[in-house]
Amino acid sequence: MKLAEHYGHKPPAELPMLFQRILSNCTLDWFRRQKTKNALFSNMSDFEVAGEDGEFDLLESLNTENHTEQVSSPESKAQQAQTLLEIESAIQDLPARQREAFLMRYWEELDVAETAAAMGCSEGSVKTHCSRAVQALNKVLTVKGLKI
């Protein structure tokens, strides 16, 4: 689609090379998103308990008493709550545009184009904001003792 939308006016001889570049960039973007998402939210799986509807709500799982098989002691409950608060605090401390781009890309799982349209900026700006947000979060959470 990107090839047809953006490069339809190019000579046919250039199209294979452009297609390869678009495919390569899209693939790299996907792997970068996965790597970042897995790195930042890998600790979230410690909290997961699916509800009756199969949906997971982190706050519900932290507040309910009937998931004692996941959380064995009040100490581990408190540690999980503290970890969540530190992650939320670190996200809130990001500059507004970085926080907006980060949450749209990795929390809402929008792609670069959708995020750029929602933010009213270029795709390159979205990538820059996300990269800077991930670096800042990694730095802050590492200092706080959370392995990312």
C-alpha cells in the first residue's frame, strides 16, 4: 500500500528497490516495537490474572483478594504495587509529547502512521519521541532498581 500511495509516480525500474526498502523498514519497526514492549512490560506478566471474561485488568488483579495463588504474601503484594507505582510515575514524568507517543505506540498499540496522525506530526517525530521515551524510562527505572 505504501508503495502505491507514495511512489506510484516513480519509474517501474525503481519499484522493486523501493518495495524492498519499505518492507525492510516496516519489518524493523515491528521488531523494535515488540522488543520495546517486551522489555518494558515483561514484568507486567507477574500481575496477570484473567477475569471471567478473559480480559485482564491490572488494577483489578492488584486489588482483588481471590488471586492468592499468584501472590503468596502481603510482602509480594506490596512489592508489586510499588513496582506499578514506580512505572506509572516514570511514565508521568516524561515530557508530554514523549509520553503521548509512548502510550499510543506501546500501550494502545497504534502503528507509527496512526500515532503521527493522532499527534499531528510526522512519522519520524513519533519514532524520535518513542525512542527518547524508552531511553528515559529505561534510565529512570534502572536507577530505581527495576531491571528492564
